Amino acid sequence: MFDFSHHQLALIFAALTALSILLYAILDGYDLGVGICLPLNNEAWRDTSIASIGPFWDANETWLVLAVGLLLVAFPSAHSAILKALYLPATLLLIALIMRGVAFDFRAKVKPEHKFRWDITFKAGSILAAFSQGFMLGIYIMGLEYTLWSTLFAGFSGICVSAAYALIGNTWLILKTSGDLQLHAIKRSKQAGVFCFVGILSVCLINPLVNANAFEVWTQGPFVYLYAAIPLLCFAMFALGYLVLRRLPLEKDEGAWLPFLMTAIIFMTCFVGLALSFYPYVVPNALTIYEAASAESSLNIIFFGAIVVVPIIAAYTAVAYYAFRGKADALRYY
């Protein structure tokens, strides 16, 4: 039925892995952002914030599992090289995700006077997870090498990714809440947007300087003028998003979905820009997706599994979002 070459299969699995990472960044990004911005001085706001992500956050993390799984089975040599360089921050990420999961469940089971401790744990886990992901991104951009400058850049990248997650988390709260909490989220979105903008601009300037392939793609490639539309769209979303935030909230909560959509577009443009900067490399300047791909027979077997698993994950994610559409109400545990 399907007769793909090794080259085509490598490209298909690279696209599936990239799509999984992008969906994880957007979907789990907003619930990490909600955790980062969890208001410790207002228990009712904390309950509503967590209620807004409660039905979705487990499903959101499935995309991370899928991305790592695809990288392992389809590009084992790349998986080895990347995880070897990112072992410590990846470990911190796993610890942070465990903290979030434990805190999410325990806050509902402990005595009321201990609930605040688990809210702090949930917030700390969210911050650590976001920073770890940003640190890994920074090291990846710097060629998976640890020097003083690459470590400093990775730390800066960790702060900026945390700000990006805070931005999309607050825009999610604008969409899912109302009243004073929504007004608070609008204010925080403006603040997080500034840090996110600075971070993206910095990566745009630094990436071509440290990555020869990126410099060629963005300055000498045959599609350089077409690619220029990507950062232009990204920065246009920042400008339009700020104007929208200044007008919110509107009557009948109209337009509350716009900030989240615009932030999702920002995430997509950034991801596409980075993908173009590194293509065809999966390990920067060292290993291409075609060199790192498993044998053709292995990829064919995995492909039939992927065409079953990926639609199932997408389907139950879509069902969850449809079933729990609308504003978040009072937090309840059954």
C-alpha cells in the first residue's frame, strides 16, 4: 500500500517528531504557564486556574512522550547524541514534571492547611520544567556544546521560554476565565509578552552567528525572501496582540480567544523558523535526519504503528477539548 524510500521515511518521521514537539510546546506550554503564574495570594484564583487546565494537562504531555519515542526509534543515533548532551537538564525536567503531577493530586487530598504547600510545589515544578526546556533549547542552538557563553545563553533562553509559557498560560486564562482573574491575566500577558519578544529577537540575532547553516538559509538561500515572512508574521502577532489586550475585556467576552490564537501563531512561527535554520540537521552541524534515521525496514514497521497511534492521540485530545469547552467553573474532584 505504501512504498516509501528511506529518504522519504526519514523526512516523514522528522515531520511527525517536529509536529509532536510543536503541539507539546503549545498545549503543555499553556498549562505550564498557568502553573508559573499561579497566584499564591488568592486561593480562589488558584483553584480556578487549576480547574482551567485540569481536564487537559495529562493529554497535553502525551505529545512529549510521542516526540521522545519517535526520536528514539526513528533516529536512535540522534537521540543518543542529544540526550547525552542534555542529560542533566532533561533529568531536572522529569523531576519538575513529577513535582507537578504529585502536587496536582495531593492538593486535593491533604488537609486544607497543607494545600498551600502543594500549590507552591506545583508552581515551582512549572517554573523548573519551563526553565529546563528553555535551557535545553539554548544548548541545542549553541551546537550542544557547553562553554561559558553557551551556558549563559542557555540560561537566558530558559528565562525567555519561561516568559513565553507565561504568556500563553495567561492568554489561556483570558480565554477560560472571567472577572477579576481574567483582568489579572490580561495584565500579566502584557508583561510576559515583553520578555518573550526580547527573547525571540535575541535568538533571531544570535542563531545565524553560531550556526553556519542558519546564516546561509536566512541570507543566501533561494527562498530567503519567502522566509522573511516568518519573522514578520511573528512580530506582527506581537503588535496586534498588544492592541487586542488593550481593548479587552469586551462585552459578552467577545475576542477573548484572540490572544491565545495569536500566541499560538507566535509559537508556530518560531518553531518553523528554527526548523528551517537547522534542516537537514537533527544534531546541529553534525548529523542529518537522513544519516541518523533507522534502517528502511525498521522505519516501515514503525510507520504502520505511527499511522494508528498518532490519529488516536489527536482524536482523544480533540474530544477532551470539545467536551470541556467554555469557561472554567469551580474546581471539583470526583
